[in-house]
Amino acid sequence: MKEEFNVLLNEYLNDDSILVDSDKNYYIEFVKNLPEYLYNYFGKEKYLIKASVGAGQKSEIPWLCIFNKNVTTSATKGIYICYLFRSDMSGFYLALGQGITTFEELYGKEKYNNIKKVAKYFKNLIDDNNFSKNYIDLKGTKSLAKGYEAGTIISKYYEKEKYSEKELIRDLINLKDIYDEICENMVENTYMDIVSNVVGNIKSSYIIAEEADKMLKETLKEENKTDEKSKVFLEKVDIPKYKKKNKYEDITKKTIKKIDYLKKAKSNANNGLLGEELVIAYEIERLTKLGRKDLAQKIKWVSKEDDTIGYDIISFDIGKFNIVYEKYIEVKSTEENDTNAFYISANELNVMEELKEQYFIYRVFKVKSSNPKLFILDYDEFKNRIDLTVENYAARIKECLSEN
């Protein structure tokens, strides 16, 4: 596998022709030889394996797909395992993907939004830390690249010349197990049944900054019963210093009262929504003051559409030499004080490790007051200042052992 991938990565862009040539070495190795090799891990009765560098003209994104014949036999529809190569040949992804053509035929302009909705449905079914649920970047400019990106459910990225044969095979077998489990459970509901059930009423993928700012004002007016002239803004403060715990804290706590969990759940959800709206308004103001209103208008509220990707907001910052880079913001909100514990998921920690210096936690506190505040943790500050404690475990029924 590694040899065939290396041939494609090293030779594909060196071929100046825009037409597919089946005599080229990369075509022979990737399109002809590699699928046959992979049948050693996938039986021909159940699976179909195809690779492509284009039909007629060379493709921007070469691919190899592994199809369960009971679900699909085409990259244009259904769900399948695929290898997707970046247009600049800097690396490739192993992914669980979906065909975009079906969504284009059924939903037209809403195709990307709808395929993301179905991707989210499958992401919620999969619990595996070996693969990322983050969006992929194929470095492409054409619609097919955008479709592949939108339809990806889980993935793993391999940088050119930084992977081993053993790693490739191990990851492929792991993804095969996930794919097989999904396919085996498609008994009463086919893939297209799932698409029809999941799509429902689709809104746009992101809440853009101007719309979020309008929502912010409406929400704060309702929550705080203020008049239209009143304005509430986040005030940034320093990260709080460590406060020594009172060793008698447990016996000085107030008596625990019965909790209305439904009311608490609604309150927590509302706090999260309000905190995210406040952060978007904060980011709009920050970028506008930097003279980059153009960037302020591009802020994306991603958690309104997909709350599984490990962050809530995509904003921007300006580094050395005026280079613009994306910053990925996870918002943690509370009505209480700054030093109260907040919860962070395993997925959020994994995404933080992937994004590192581009990942930020915005801790918003006193969120419903007239003077809400926040402090910001970057990757290094989180590592140095935050103490993680395990609070929950995932509990599953063990496989029954056969009785002797």
C-alpha cells in the first residue's frame, strides 16, 4: 500500500498532461494494482474496490473507494470507505465518506448542508478515538472536492512520507470494522431511508456573524428584561489564580435540595447558547477594532449546525507579517463564578491536540448578569493551568462469555 501511495504522491503532479494516461506508472500502481492488493483484506463477493485519477481528464482529487455491495457500488451515492488525496499531493485521508451526487440531484443548492446533516447523524453513532470527526481539507477548488469534504463522517490524515505500511493496514482494518457494523445494521432502514429521515428541515450550515449579533440583542433583551437602548458586552479578565481549597468544604456545603433536572437541563442549554452569542459579539468587536471588519463578517457559528466537531465558533486572528489564521473556539458558559469547574469532552480534548495553537477555550461566567465576563485559555495555558479530573465513564454491556 505504502509503495502505491508514494508513487501517486510523487508522480501525479509531475505529469503535465491534463488527460488520463493508463500507461503512466502511477495509473498502473494506483488504479490497477492497489485495488487488487486490497482484496486480500476485503472479499470480492461482498465488496467492490475502485480507484480513479479521472475519466478523460485528470481529476483534481484522486480517490480509491471500498464499497459494500449491499449499500452501494458507486462513489456518487451511498456510504463507503475511501482514500482521498489532496490536490497538492501533500498527503491524503482515509475516510468514511458519502456520495455527493445523490444530494445534488435531490436537494440542489442545499446539497452540502444536507450531506453534512447526514454526516452528523453517523458521527453520533460512532465512538472511536482513532479517527477524527473534524472537517477535512482537500486543498481543492472544484465542487467535487467540496462535496467530498462535506460528506466525510470520520477520517485520518497521512502527511506525505510520514506513514508506515503497518499503520496503513491497521487503520484500514479498524475502519473496515466500523463500516461493517454500520452496514450490518442497515436492515430495516436503507441508506436512502436514513437520508430521508435525517434531512428534515435544514437551515444554513452556519450562523454568520451579523445574524448572530442580531440574535444576541434579542436574547439579551428577553433574558435581562432590558430596553432596546441597553447593551451588554463581555469584559475580558485575567485567568483566575488558584484558590486553596477549604479542607472542611464538604461539611460547610449547604443542604442538597431535590433538583428539577429538566429545568436544569434547559437552563444549561440556554446558558451555552447565550455564552456563544456573547463570544461571537466579542469577536466581531475585536476584529472590527483591528480594522478587519471583513474577517468579522466571516465568523462562523458551527455548533448551531453540528455540535460534535469539538469547537463552537471559527473566528480569525492576525499573526506575524499580517498573516491571517483561523482560531477555533470552544465556549464554556456558567451563571456562576470564574473558578467553578467546567466540563470538557474527550472529543474536545482530541480536537485540541490536533489544532494546538489554533484552539482556544473561552470561559464565560456570570453569563446572565448585566456585566458578563470571560477569560481565554490557549493551548499552552490549558496544559499548564488546568487540572483535569475524571468524572464519568462510558459503561457498556460486556460480550457474553460462552458457558462451558
